Amino acid sequence: MGPTAFPAWAAPTQAQPHDASPDTDHCPHRVSPPPAVDESEVVAPGSTTPSPLPVHSPPVGGEALGGCGVVADSSAGRVPERLTSAAWLVADLDSGAVIAAKDPHGRYRPASTIKVLLALTALRSGIALDKPVTATADDWSAEGDSCGMGPGGKYTMRDMMIGLLMVSGNDCAHVIARDLGGVDATLTKMNELARSLQAYDTRASTPSGLDAAGMSTSPYDLAVIFRAAMQNSTFRDIIAMPNHPFPGYPKRPDVPGDVDHPGYLMQTSNHLLLEGDPGVLGGKTGYTDDAQKTFVGAVKQDGRTVLVVQMYGLSTADDNYWDQARSLVAYGAHAPREAKVGELASTSDERATTSDGERASTSDGARAGVATTEARTSQGVAYQDSTSGWSVRILVGLVGLLVALLLLLLALRLIRRR
């Protein structure tokens, strides 16, 4: 069935059927997300609504992922019940194997999960995390969730990155976009990065995830983007933080009766992390009226790192969205290692895995200083790999050997003349 303005399955006060997940078998969202329930995607007069992104053929990740219903390896057992999300995906973060999914390439709105793409874009651009930030009126008046910046506050770009990922601060997203050259330049960089990751269902229309015309992604794409982000040590550190002291700011002289605004302990919106679930590596939440609830995250359970994505779903009266996430994690953790219906697209800059299966990546200091391999790759600049470096060394060695031989021959001739 196609979604209505207020789907019955989304109402949190009504009794729900055993499995309230919308039927997507007939691919209602293969090209575009569900219809908007408000006017957030109405373009300004004189502007043109962006055309839907082309549907990639063959489907990225494998032919089985081209289906729109549930696709799962039978060896993994029965998929979790009572899922309200129209689309979801379970994968092995380390191997990239997709264990099961529902409408994996269906187009949905990302809401604030798109901030993962913004964060990765900023980190690959070599953002200086210790750089001081001066908040502007445009920053602290940003629509939606915020970290609570104000005039006179002393912030760093690190505070902005943490606020972006921890509490979905749209004010932080505005600051980061300004640092990347402005909103338009940032969106261009974000969308170029998505294409380089083979996330072809993804188009960022706002840096923060606020709904706007043309915005879309898919469970598959979110998994690919999050997996790429988890290869970055700075991202991994931030996404795993349950809380962070966010600076305050002094009273505003332009506001009568205002008082000082003290700093506060910011807490993550990821309830798996906040509630102390074991093995949680981190995740990113999102919600708008049009996107409904979205989530992407990873949990290490029973020796396996499980990546889950949920899109276009809600909690119900007797079925919490976080419990649904837990059931997807448990399903992936208990699946046989060989269970696989597809695979997440790999990136050209994936690092070698360490002994515990985690990805090695460039240090924060290197990112804040000279351009890293990741930054150069994202800008399309060629760089030498280790093989090329050895080739140069061998060539220099051969030239040196030739010079030595010539000198030896010259010495022998001089000896003979004597």
C-alpha cells in the first residue's frame, strides 16, 4: 500500500498488528520518497523542483538488493517481527556483507542521518578541529534542534562536530557548512562524496537534514556512508561519546533582563548508547514529519559488528523504535557468518583492518595539518601509493649503481695508463 498523509501504522496511540511494517513489495519508492505531509519541499517562486535521481542499474550491492520487499538469507532464520519501518537493512560492518534488508534501495528522506555525510565531508576536507568558532545570528537562529550557541560564547570546531553528531545541532551544521565554503558549496561536496561512495540514491538538499525538495537517500546508501565514516578515527571517537560539556555564553545586552547562559552537559540522542547497551559503537538519529524516524548505527555483539539502518518508521504504543533496533542487531549478530544477500560498496581508501576488526585511519593531527590521503582523494587529486614509492626508490638505486660502475671503469683505465 502507498503511504497516506497520516499512516495508520504510525499512530502511537493505536493498537498495532503483529507486524506493522508498510508493504513495499510493489516498489512505491523506487524513484522518489513518500509524499510530503507538509509544505517543506515547496520550492521558492521561480525555482524548479529537482528531478528524481536516476535509478542505478544493475542495483549496487548485488541483484538481490534490487527487490523492494524483504530479502534475507534463509540460513539467518526468521527476520524480526513488529518492525514499523518501511525500509531497513542489517549488515556486517567489517566485511560489508548485507545479511537482510527491506526495500534496500527505496528512496526515503534521511532527516538528520544525513549529518553523517556532512561530518565525513568535513573530515575529509581537513577541517581544523581546534579552530575557534565565532557564532553568528544565522547560526543560533537555525531552524530545528540546536546545541544552544550564543553571542560571546567560546567554541571550537570540535564542539561543532560533537554537537552535530551528538544532539543533531542544526546550528552546528550551519557553522560547519560556512567553514566549507557556504551551503551551496557544502552540498556540492556532500553529493560528490556520496557519488564517490556509490551512494547513488542519495542527494543532500540541506546540510542539516531538514526536508527540502530533492532530498533522498536509502537504507543501502546510509549503510555505505556510515561504514565509510566509521573508518575515520575522529568520527568513531565522536559518535561513541555519550555526553560532552558544551560551552555557555554571557548574557545578551540586547535582550532586556537576560542572564548568563551557563554551559551544560550535552547528551547523545542515540538511546542505545545513552541507555548503556553493551557493545554500542555509535549511531545517528533523525526525525522530521516527512522522514519520520530514521536511524543508522553499529553495535558489537557476540564477536560481530552489526550495522543497522531504519527508515520511515515510528514507535508505537507497545513497540518502541529502539527495541526494534535491538531486535535487528540481535538478528544480525546471531546470523551465520556466511549469510549474505548482497554487499556494501567498498571505497578506494578503505584501510587495512586491525587485529580486533576495527579500521585503522589517519590521526586527528594529520587531518588538521597537511592534506591527508582522504582529503586528496575526495578532491580528485592523484597521489602516489606505496607501490609507486618503492618504484621510485628502485629507480634511484639503479641510477646510483650505474654511476658507481662508470666511476669504477674510469679508475681501471687510469690504472692501466700508469
